[in-house]
Amino acid sequence: MRSKPWSRGSFAGGDTLTYIPEGAKIRPLRDQVVLEMEEELLSNVLLVRATAMPLEGTVLAVGPGTYPKRYDHPNKHVRTKMWDSKRFLKTEIKVGDRVKLGDGEITNNAFQRVRWGNKHCLICREPDICGVVA
């Protein structure tokens, strides 16, 4: 039986995980960003981590940008119309940047997980990134 080049699976956390072959190229759409997360220490001892720690990773792929939404009223409960603005916003993040993801309230489970070859990656939007680590 021949294995599929694109397959789905799961790991110990129960999250679904999409597998993409190592030689494949990923081209994110809109303001999506693919991040390679830091390696976690695996051992026989249970590692207890604070859940409020922001995630840190390296950017592997970046989308071109997006047309932000415009609304007819600033108050959310009074809005009746929504449309795309005419001004295109390019993504500010570049491939190779080290970024912090979230502000402590966003956890690892809030994003799509992907396994790209041997790397565990997350797919998130640019507004989810809180800063670039210098």
C-alpha cells in the first residue's frame, strides 16, 4: 500500500496534525504566517510550564497581505454594512524573523498545527504576533 504525500494524524495532545513533505513549498494566503516553534525538552520527568508564557518561533513563510475590513459605524452593535477597503496592507513580518506569539492569554491550541518534514509548525495570522525578537 502506497502512503499519501499529504496525510493527517495526531500526537499525544490529541490535536490533529497535517503532514506536508519536506521538499514541498508552502505559500500562505492573505496575512497568514507559518512559524517553526522552539523545540520542547522531552524527558521522563514531567515538565510543568506556566500557561501564560508567550510562544516564540521562527517565521518560515509569509503571505502577501490583506485588504482590511471597513464598517459603516465604529460601534460594533450599530453596524449594518461591511466591505473590503481599497488600501492593501502588506505583511510587516519577514521570513527568518524570530517572533513572540500572543500575550500570555493565547495558548498553543489556538492555532492550526502542521508538520512540515521534521518541523512542528503553527499557522497563525499576522495580528496574532505581538512582536519581533531582536
